Amino acid sequence: MNIWRLNVRTSQITECIHSKKFALDSKPRNPEIQKGDILLLQLVASDADKFDKRDSRIEFALYFDHYEDDYDGTISKYYWPNAGKTWHWILHCNRITSPFSFSLEKLNLANNYSGQTNPVRIKPEDVNKVMFYLIGFPSAEENLGYKIHKVLNDPAIDNKEYTLLAAIKNNDRIVESNPDQINWTTVPAHKEIKRNAELPWLLKEFYSFKCQVCGYDFKPTYNIPYSETHHILWLSRGGMDHSNNLIVVCPNHHRIIHEAKPKFDREKLAFVYSNGLNEHFKDGRHLEDPVLLQKVEQWAVEREEQIKKEKN
Ligand SMILES: [Zn+2]
Ligand SMILES: [Zn+2]
């Protein structure tokens, strides 16, 4: 995968965002642009000066799909009628994203990418510094939330709030350029363990929809009872639809339990978090038999084995 920088004028960028297209006079050779390559839309220097974007010349990146030969200029004229010229090659892209905005000349790169030539390939020794700003590209070891956090806390970012707001607004601009576009994702069919539909409701009612951990109750404020249920041992890991494996929680607790993955202390009826916090249940009435809880845990070990066997 290669990264290319493309100079673009303010007057052309809106159409680039809207149609996910870019036009070139000649195809680059050795290498050619390949499907999946990243095209950085860089505001031409004069426009960057004019619009106070010297430090944020790059706000959008396109993902290249294929070329089209615009031999008589029809496509160019259609998409960029006021450009006063036509181009030989149209680059069709299949995706557009907004990185954290940046300017190549501020990154202390090994090479100089200024000048009018289009496109210019980012050399391998500079790729990592550029990738840092492309937030849609978490590496294998890090997730998206972690990557964004890391970039925002880098000394190179001098105004976190401004950077965030700019990225949010650029993302909005992409969405607004094609409001009727719906992005579908295809989930491959997979074997899923069937859940007991009744048990959660029975437990919710048992606790009058209050969170077992903190006691929060939506009812007095919103006049709607609401709570969720959580499997202490996940179904996929052998946990069962058994009342001693199911707890009633508020959405806040449900989320933080999934994120922080605390250990469940059966004896104390508490969640033990990695920072040392012990969160004792406000109400654990249906979990008062530690022997039964122990059994549920033992069954889970056997079930997990079974699940692995049956899945393949
Ligand atoms: Zn709660
Ligand atoms: Zn859950």
C-alpha cells in the first residue's frame, strides 16, 4: 500500500469529497497507484495561506479503487465544469475519511513534498509519520480508541480540543456531502448460542428493574422501568442461562463491566476491578448460595470445551 499526496484547490475539493474522484494529467509509473492506496488531498499552498490552513493543509484522504480514461474530457467537464481544463485520468475512490488535519512540511519528514507535481508518493521512510494522523488505520496491536487517545496526547498536537473539533467537523462535511448514502456492512452467518428469552425478564422484574450493583432506578425520573442483564460468565465461554450466572444492571454498569472486565467475587458478591476497586452489590438476593455459584463456574469449564467441539 502506498500513500500519495495530491494538490487540490479549495474550489475543487468539495467535488472530490462528494464524488470521491480526483483527476490527473498523467498516470504515475513505477509504481502505479494500486487499489487500496491512500490519496491525501492537500490544499495548494496559496489557498492554505488564504484560508489560514498552513498547519492543516491535509484534512481528507481518499482510498483509491480504479482509473478511468477521460480521453475526450467528458468526465472532467461533468464533475469540474469551472476548472477551465480537463484531465486525462479520473481516479475513482471507494472511501473517504478525515484524518486529524496536518501539513506535511510540519512533520520533519526526510523528504520534501512541495511543488506542483501530482501525484507525489510519500517515501517509505516518511510513511509512519504520516500514518500517525490517519486515525482510521489502527495497527494490529491497538484499537481505534487507543490510537486516537495516543495521537491527541502527542506533543505534536498543541490544541487537543481544536484538533478534535476539526476532525469532527470534517467528518460531518463528508456525511453532509452525501446525506442519502447508506453504508452497509455484511456480517457473515455464524453459529450463535440461543439465549433464554424469559429469564432476563424474570430477573428484571424480581429487582423491579433496579441495578443490582448501584441500585439505580430509571422509573422515578423517567416513568419507564429500564435495566439490562449481564452474563457473569459469557455464553460463548461456557456461561449458562442460569439465574446464578445472570445479573440485572443499569446500562452504565453493563458497559463498564464489559470494558473493564472485573473479576466476580462469589463470596463477597462484588466486582473486583484491576485498579483495586471492590464494588459490592447493593442487592444480590438471588446469588446468595456460594456453592451453587461455584457449580455454575465448574459447569462453564466443561461447557466451554463442548462449545469449542460443536463449533467446528
Ligand atoms: Zn448500576
Ligand atoms: Zn453483558
